[in-house]
Amino acid sequence: MEKIKYPSVCVVDTHATRPPVPPRLIQVRKKTGVAQILLFMLVSVALCGMVIEACFIYGLYQAEHVSITISVPFAISSCDLLLAHCLVTTATKQPSYGILPSKPVAHLTDGQELAHGKNIMAWSIKADPLLYEMTYEDKELKIQKEGYYYVYSKVFFSDSDRFQHRISMHTDRYSGNITLLQSRKYSSHSKGIQKPQSNSYLGGVFHLYKDDGIFVDVSDTAKIVHHKPYENVFGAYMI
């Protein structure tokens, strides 16, 4: 067999192409920088949303007025400006009952500061009265919208001899006062025995016109017992 002879010298091809150069990192860095900016903007928007939501939650649970003085710097972001506006609005907003009634309604209670007439009872406007589409003027509830109303009153009184409890109406359509509801109670007691106490409740439905006034009168307001404000009440609501 013939032996295969290999060349002793390595042949190098000087015209061969060089391997490709790896891609530069500049383009990769540019893409990474844009992604970081977008991520930063999304995080900023999310934080602003959380701040605004926290502001509204704080406003819902604010129980009383708070005097806040806010100093705004010359350079301020839109999120900070919105937060400042929210705080100022919350601090000056008046408390409300939440859900407004759908129809006119009024509920009045007794009070220690009241000056009753000899027969006509007065009602407190300091004890957080409920008045919606009705007004209270000169010991009367004034009707602002015509309709059917349930009118009621309860009084707590010293039960001696005779006691009369009425709900009356004053209207420009007729002269004088009109009795809507009335109760009488007669009792007798021996001298030296402590006078008993009792309650009287009146309630009924009536068609009332705009500017009609309704009020409570008793035989003698000196017999009314002023123990708790909610023991003597007066009100009406449209049905």
C-alpha cells in the first residue's frame, strides 16, 4: 500500500472573511432607557391615583371642619396640585345627612332654651332638627308643597285635673285656627300626693296647602315636663 503524504506546511487563506463583530451595546442601552422611562411614568401615575383615592377616603370620614393652610411652591406637579385642591375642598365642605329625603319632612324636639307661650309650644332649632322642604317660623311648621301629610305630636305632661293636647292649623284660606287633632285627659288626686305624669300622642293624615302653618297647643304649657328632648316631639311628612 502507498502511504498518503500530508503537507508539512499549513496553508492560510488570507482572503477569508473575518467573523462578524458583536452588536454594539448602544442600541440595547437606548431600548432599555425607553422602557425604564415608561415604567417610571406608569409607577408615577399609579402613585398619583393612590394619593387621590386616599384623599377622597379621608374626606368621607372627616367628622368636623379642619382649618388647613397650604403653601404651594413655585414648581409643583399636577398630582400635588390636585391633592391640595382636594384637601381644601374637604376642609370647607359642610356635613350632610348622606341621603336626602324624597319628600318634604320635618321632625322637631323639645329644648331647655325654649320660651313657650301660655298655650302654644315652641320647638328647638338647636337640637339638630330635621327640616326638608318645610320651614319653622314663629312656633309653626310652614308647608311649602301642597299634598297629603301625616302630622303627629307627642307630649309628656304632669297629669293633674285636666289636660288638653291639640294640633291646630293656621291658613290664609279661612279665618281663625282650625283644630286637626285633639285629646283630653281628666284625672283626680288627693292633696299631698305627688302628681302623676302621663303622655299624649296625636297623629293623622291631612291635605295641606302651600303656606299653611301647623302648630301644637296645650291647655297649659307649664304642665309640660321637660326631662328629655325626645319626650316632646312634633313633626309631619308627605305621604
